[in-house]
Amino acid sequence: MTDSSFLTVDVRDVLKAGGEPFSDIMRAVASLAPGQGLRLLAIFKPVPLFSVMAQKGFNHSEREIGGGDWEVIFTPVAAAAVQDTAQ
């Protein structure tokens, strides 16, 4: 998948301000095109979101990107399966 295959949602400012970005994230997920993934930027590893997204058909990978911030890539299971078979 290319970077253009992912919609980036940066919720770091919302979280730093004490807000709750869950509804923003779910709106972004609902707007994804078929096969498109989500790139989430957060100030912590959003573990509870992993099971929510799995129920919606997404695998995830995460990495700390510095300063306590995290990047989580949510890939549609069907797209991830195609990617795995191509390797």
C-alpha cells in the first residue's frame, strides 16, 4: 500500500487539550474508501481502539515516533491479506 492508500488522522492536539477524539476517528473510518487504511497519530498507544478497529475489519501496526507520540496504521484485513500473498 502507498501513503495515498491511508487517510491520516492526527488527534494529538485534541488529546493534549483534554478532548475525546473517538467520534472523530469513527467518522474518519466511515469515510474510508474500500481498501483504504487509516494512519492515526496520538500522544499515547491507543490500545482500546485496537479491538474496536479489529471488529470493523482492520489489522494494526504501531510504533512510537518520538516524544511519547505514536503512529498506528490500521489496514483493512482484505488489503492486508492481499499484501501478505504478494510477498
